Amino acid sequence: MKKTILTMLLTLVAMIGQAIDEYHFHGGTAVIKGRLVNKPIGDGTTLSVHTVNLFTDQEQIQSIPVAADGTFNGTISLPHSQAVMLKDVGHVFLAVGDTVELTKDATQGEEDGVTFSGHTTSALINQLWPALKKRYFGDEQLSNQSVSLEEIPAWKQRMVKLMDAIIADIKADRLPLPAGVNAYAKEVLGACLLAEPFEATLRTFRSHMMQLLGKRADYYDFVAEREQWLLNNPAMMLVIDKPDYLIGDVGNYLLIDIAFLKGRLYMGSHDNELAAMVDYKSEFFLPRHYDAALHRSMLALRADTLLTKADYYRKAAEAAHQTFHLGNNFMQQVVLTRQIFTRVDDEDNTTPDQKAAVFAAVIPLITNPIVSHQAVEAYRQYVISSEGKPQQIASKTPEADALFERLIAPYKGNALYLDFWAMYCGPCKTDMLNQREKVERLKDKPVRFLYICDERDSSREKAEKWMQDNNIKGEHIFVTHEEWKLLNDKFQFYAVPFVTAMDKEGNIITRKVLDKLLGE
């Protein structure tokens, strides 16, 4: 208890003097307004906004109406201040309570042709970031660089030098910014700069993971000295360029003990027959329903290595501390929090009781007030949303409802597999190929397979040829890009593949539930 209190006090002391504190990470709303210029007549009636709770990895799609003259003005709900993704526009930093005004040339690609106006802090950050990024990195995209195994030492040294130069400029308050820029904007922009070379080192590790895994303590030997800036810095959650990639890569390629082992830890069987316990030898967690006899049998097989969830996360966190000589830093606590809220989908049979067990195991390790606030609030929302009612198709707009009803009208009376895909998506096509036998097997059942794609990203001619050449049965539906955005909003997905299912009554269910209903 004394150790926990001391840790919390040290965390609070470390935050003193920072402009960004706990209250900047509370949820709220913000306004995005502006105009799409050179917008083709009749092209686009909504602007899709993609937000992510970076503490829980939960995504949300929201829509802003676009008038015929290209103007738009919408209020966006935010789980916390962050860089949001505007479909066909790019990443835009948006602080809770702020307003961002922008003009986008619709003839230019994503991230290009955007200008920001206004005098809010969010507007200022968006205005200053492109020039600041160019000043430190030129036109080089650091995280996209291909680095050979032999080049890694020199590459890493170069990235560390970049980080040190940025840290020195932040500490000396000499970032090349106009006079009068407030402390909040400086912290966000400084974090944006640090994230670029740090993310590049994480991506390089990923590219050579098998060769570097046993040497990761040496590879990441620069982190401990810079922990305050890279891992114990809340502003790193506010970076503009792909913040979700940064957080995910810290968990997956730096704090591997926490992030990678969770998939091998759940014991689902309740059988205490010796023959049935062979698979338990590579697993740790006790089954959901505790059984004393089973526990004794398991201890005999695993000696003293059978861990509870709380033991596992504590030991995993300690392993990360020992490997890299780190403290219980902010970013590690975010990675731990994301373990609670792993997305529940067709491949995740997590029950509310199991999620509660993970929450109880992780929460004692969350000492930072920013992270603990987000963890508790997200768990509260999870409990509210999982009270046992069948999930309905929640629509954001009447236009989305009308569109979807029109698309599924020919298949009324059937259960539906809904597969949103694209020609550029390898996993999409692999899933479709793997589904062929199931589609054939269920052709006489009251079920239809609907393959839906955006005709702007997947030309009808090429898509139909690929499906014909590969004998992809089912119902093939092409929608306009504008209709695709409405479906994004309705079903709350941003990337493909995205697959869901509906029963005959129109309730959203998992594919596994539908398989059971159909006797699969």
C-alpha cells in the first residue's frame, strides 16, 4: 500500500509543470467546420470522422453533413482530445471544447490541399505542425523507411540523435515556433516531433523481429534514459500522425511481455480428465468457474507456474521493468488498460465475468490518474452496454437506415452474413476464398452471404472478374463512395475486412452465433 501511494505521488510530481494534465483527457465535444472547395456537383453529402479512445482501442465513426456548396459544421463527441481522421481529408488535431476550421481542396489527395484558420489552440497546432515536421525531418517519412539488418545500428543511432536534439530543444524552449504559442500547444507539438523517430525505431524492430527478439534489451537500451519523454509523457497520446499506431507498437514491439502473451493465457475447458488437460501445459489462467480438484491437478502438471490473472499481469509488468530498467510508466499503464478492452468480436468469446476478472487484475497496476480515469470510465460504459439486451443496428442518420434497408430488401426473411471488403485488401480476399465451401454448403438454408464494396476503391469490372475467376458465390453489392461512408457510420467500422451477421429478425449477432443457429 505504501509503495502504491509513493508511486502515485511520484507520478503527480512528475506532472507538475506540464500544461497537459488529467482534465485534458476527459471526454466532451468539439466542433469541426469549414468547406470542401472544388467539390464535384453531387459528390458527397457527409464527412466521416474517425475517433479512437487510445486508452481502450475502441473506435467510433461519426458523420458531418456537407452542404451543396461544400460547407460543413458539425459537433463531434470525443473520448478525449486527440488527432481525429477525416475521411478524404486527413488527420486533424482536435481538443475537447475547441473548434477547428479548415478548407480542403477536394481535387487533391488525402493529407494534401488542407489549410486551417482560426485562433483556437487546436487550429494553431494544425497550422504549425506541417512546417515544424519539415524543419526537423525534411520530406523524409521516417517510419516508412526500409532498413536492412546490417543498417540497424547506424539507423538506430541516427534516430536517437534526432530524439536527443528534439528533447534538447524542448527543454531549452527553443522549438522554432512563433512567439506567444501557449504551453499546451508546445507540449503537443514537441510530442509529435518525438513520436516520429521513436515510431521509426519501433517499426524497424517489427521488420526484423525474429532476429532481434532475443536482443531486444540491447536494441532498446536508449529508452530508459529517455523514459520521461517517450513513455512517461501523456502528450504522446495527442500526436497528430497515427497515434493509434504508436501506442499499439509500444505494446506489441517494446512491452512484449504484456502485449504478446495474453493470447496464450485463457483456459476455457472445465474438464479434469488427465487426457483433456494436455493442452493446459502451455496455458496459465484458471478456468472461469473455479474447481478445487481441477486446480490441484493443474498444479501437479504446472508445478508453481499456474498463475491467476492478477499474478500474470503483475509478473509481466515486472518483466518489462527488469528487461528495460523502466518504472511503472504512463505508456505501460495504457498498454495494460488496453488488455481489458480488447475488442469483442467473432474471434473473442470474452464474457462480462471474464472481462471483470481482467479489469480487477489490471486496475491495481494503474496508478496514473489520467489512465485510471479512462479505465474506470470505459469499464463503466462497458457494463452499461452489456446488460444482456440483443444488439440492434444503431443508426446515426436516417439516410444510412434507408440505404441499408434498400440493400437488404431483396433478402428479407433470411439471416445475413455481411462482409465489407475491397480489392486492395489481401485478408478480405483470403476470407472470401475460405468461405466458398460454407457458401455452397448453406445454399439451401435461409441465409445469404452479402459481399459489399466501395466501387470507387474496387472497380466493378476488376472485382467481378476476380470473383468470377475464383468462383466466389453469394450476393455481390457495389455501393458509391458516399453510400460506403454511410455504411461506415452505421456499422461503426473504418477499415476492411469488416464482417458481421444478422439474424432473421434484424438483430446484429456474431458469426459464431449465426453458425450455431444454422447447425454449423
